[in-house]
Amino acid sequence: MLLSSSNLHIIHKSSNMEVRQICIGNKNVYTVSNLSSNTQYYFDVFVVNLLTNASAAYTGTFTKTWLEPKPKDIPLKDGKIVQIKFDGKKPKAYSFQYQALHKKVHFTLQVCRGQLRALISKNGKLLISENVQGLRHITLKGKFMDKYVAVFRSAESVANTSAMIQASSHMHKSVFPFFPNSLKIKSFNKLRTCNSITIAWLGTQERNMYCVYKKKLKEDQVWREMSSVDNCSGPESRPKSEKVLCKYFHEINVQRAVTTEIIGGLERGTSYRFDVYLIGSSGLLVRYQSKIVKTRKTC
């Protein structure tokens, strides 16, 4: 076959059936992924001569995927932070059990890399089923001594997901700092020059320290830089040469809790990655979403 350098993947759907057509080139070994557990599938293989359009069919076969084992529940202590990793090795899922000490329960999920699939149930009833990126606070209401089960899986096919998990019935026990509604860094195009840019981000009512870092990028580094960011790593992982400043900021009026910074001394027509870290009183931090801005070529 002449498709050795390309993959053709077509999905045909009918009322209750899904048929996948995958052209794999001149290979004779292929792993079919993204199948459901404990499910029977039927496979057909065809060989096609693209020069003459002649084809032949192999004898089809049925096969059934294994039943995915249910992960063992791990007790989750109140206020304790647990780190989980999905690196392609076992386990494929983490299951935590937490018993409420009050009516309200607060789950905090900080995804360091990738995207996390979170399923949280109370007394056997599913309450939360969503994909999580970045930092997420979830507050659930119930009764004293309710049993919660939180199951986490990687939501991406790439096995490089990690996260920090915390559950608490006391909001003051959360060691994660409070954070604004948006963790985006905004840049202003009209204030962008050949050697400076202006960025802004939301703060909180609490007095926290904010540290700004910048990194000069080459054109072919932009996508790689954004995909390799570890949201749980702090300023200590950055070279001192990338540090711009650290400052304290707070604003009682949430609507006005915006702080801006003009960053100068940049090179003309060059892309930079800017990061802002919110460092709470407990020492844990929240990393804002990285922002890439390019200075103007002509001014």
C-alpha cells in the first residue's frame, strides 16, 4: 500500500452501531485504542492495491476487551494534599474516599499537567463528572458523615497528567490560596511597543504576593512551551534571569481587583512568555495561565 506515511480514520455511525475504518499503510501490526472495557468488537482487515484498486479480505474475528478493574478506595484525610500522576504505568485511575465532618465539603483540584477527568459521588450518587484544567474549587452540600468517593483519570491520551487533590470540611483548613474568577493574563495591543508590553491580571481581597517572570522564545518554541507548562512548579524552578518583579497586592472591592504592570527592556519583534504566580500565606501557589506576547517590529 502507498499510505505508509498517512493515517485515514473514518467513523460511520448508525442507530446503535459505530463502524471505524482505519487505513494504516503497509504495517501488519496495529493497536486499536479508545475502546470500552468489557465490550465485544468485530474486526475486519482488508488489503488494497492502490495502483490497480484490487482488494482482498481477511477472515474477520470477534474479540472482547477485559473488564477494567475497579480501583481500590484510598482514604482521604481532611485537609491533606495528595499528589497523583498518570505516566503510562499503573494505576490508570485513583479512587479516594472521604467522610464529611460537616454539611459542606470542599474539594480542591490543581492540575499540574494535562487534563484531569473527575467523578465525585456522594452515598453512591454521582454529583460531579467533568474534565478539569488548572485550578478548580468544588463545594458540595450534604449531611454530617456523608461518604464521598472521588475518582480521577487522565482525560488525555498522552500519559503525562499530574495533579494535587485536597478535600476538607473546613474552608479555613484549605491550604490553597483563594484565587480570582479568572486566572488569565491580559495584554493590551495598543500599549505594545518595540521594547515593552503591558499586562494585567485579577487579584483577590486577600493580601498576596505576585511574582512576574518572562522567557524569551524562538518562533518554533511557542507551541512546545505552552504544552510543557507545569502549573504546580513555582518560581524556584525558574532561572533568576527570568524574574521581572515580585509585589504585594489586594483590593477590597472585587470589581476593582485588577493590577497592571509595564514590562520594558524587551527586544524588537520577539516573542516572550509571561507567567504570574500568586503565592499564598501557606506557601502554596497558584499559577496563572501563561501568556505569549510578541513585541512590535516597527514603532
